Amino acid sequence: MPIPKSEKIWFNGNFVAWDHAKIHVMSHVVNYGSSVFEGIRCYNTAKGPAVFCLPQHVQRLMNSAKIYRMDVPYSAKEVSQAILETIRENKMRECYIRPVIFRGYGEIGVSPLGCPVDVVVAVWEWGKYLGKEALEQGVDVCVSSWTRIAPNTLPALAKAAANYMNSQLIKMEALKNGYSEGIALDNSGYISEGSGENIFLVKDGAVHTPPLGSSVLPGITRNSVIKICQDLGIAVHEQAIAREFLYLADEVFFTGTAAEVTPIRSIDKIPVGAGSRGPITAKIQGKFFGVVSGACEDKHSWLTFVK
């Protein structure tokens, strides 16, 4: 899907026209994938545009940069302000937000230490990642033949571009075989996550999700859903989960900034539960979308208003 253009991109402290936000082809990031990034959503609430979990997303961005020894020339507060300014500059009421920190043009070679660290923020209009109808009807997925990155190879806690080469293989395989998404296992054979989503399973009224040690990105929406479950009195268990539990679960759903809360209706052509969105998933969805729309109390202060 082509990226819908907005007017301006924040580039190292200045706004530049969308088509003029360019880097050199010999930049370190092009040759070695040396970037970290975030995916954030701004929702059009009853009180105006609001960014979901802005401080948490920016802190994860800065944590990712720290892991990769990037000396970011801006503070977390300055990056947060740049995000809000970019939304205002583009007069957006609802949008997807992509801040990127990357190694720019300087030296060639694996070592990135001689290259500058650049920061950009782009925003654009983007609908539902797996399709609007997927939020109610669910999606068909498969277990991928590709394993998630192993511990002590690439850091799964960093949201780094290089990690998403693994995600691309998972996603392409799923699409080529007629599925919407793939579920990867970790190097021990336990459930990890989707190509760009965390995963939750429901069994006998309790919610289960893989621990961060299963090569899982510490999802911001994942953490919010755990809090929603606690608010609703639903037990949540973070534990290693065997693959076969996918086929025995009453409900399964993805979470993520792009996917939000998306039910899974079948896995490897085996229906999940009744083959449709389950009641607990629907309850969690209702609470999540209630908060981001402004219809429900924002008791955890997840919304940062743009104006």
C-alpha cells in the first residue's frame, strides 16, 4: 500500500517538504540497516487529536537507541515535542506517526561510530493495518516456518530496522500462502509473536501471553491490554506457551500500534473457538477503543492531546 503523503516531515529540527526529505544512498542505514524507530497513533477524540502513549513510545525509542549506542542529539522531551509539532504542522486530526533515528552519511564499514545520528518524524493518514473488517470478523493466520531472532543475536527489546528483515520473511511467507499474517515461534519452539504484533490467547476465561524472554518486543499496546485486563478483573499470565495451545485456545488476538486489537479466527486453517471474535476479545476491544476515542475515562493517562 503506497504511503499517503503529508505536507512536511521533521528532519533534524527543521520541517522539510515530504518529497525533499532525502538521504544519501551511501548512508550507513542504507548499507547496514542501522536505525531504530517507533510506530505511534494519533486518534481523533471528542476533545481533539490525541497521541496514544506518547511518553512510553518515545522512551522505548530512546531505549532502542541506547542499546545500539546511538548518541541521540535530542532529549526524549524534545522528540515528544517534535512529534506534536509535526502533527500540528500537517494539520492532522488522526494519523500514524513514524519517528526514526538512524546512522547517516559519514563513513563506510560495519562500525557506525563515525557516522552522524539523524532524527526524523513523519506522519500520514493510515487506516486499519489488517483491514477494517478484521477488527470484528478476525483474520486467518499461520504458524511461520521462520523462527524469531534468538537471544544474544539481535536484541529483541530494541525496535530496530534490522529485526524487521526477519519480520519481512514471516509476513511474505504468510501472504504468499493466502494468510493475513504469520505467527513466529522462538528458538525453543514456544510462541513468540507475529511479524509486527504481540499475541494473546484466551483459555477458560484467563488471558495468556508470551514473556519478553520469548524474543518478544515489549509492546506498548501489549502493556495497555494487560492493564485493561486487570481493570476488567481478567487474569493475565505471562509464560512460555507451547505451539499446540494456539489450536486449543478459546480466543486468540493480536495487539500493536498498527493492529490495535485484532482477533484471529483461524490458525493453520483450524478455527479458533467458534471461528469468530470471542467475548473477552470484544470486551478488551471495547475498552481500548473507548479510551482512544475519548468515550471512556483515561484512568492511566494514555492520551497526550496535540493542542
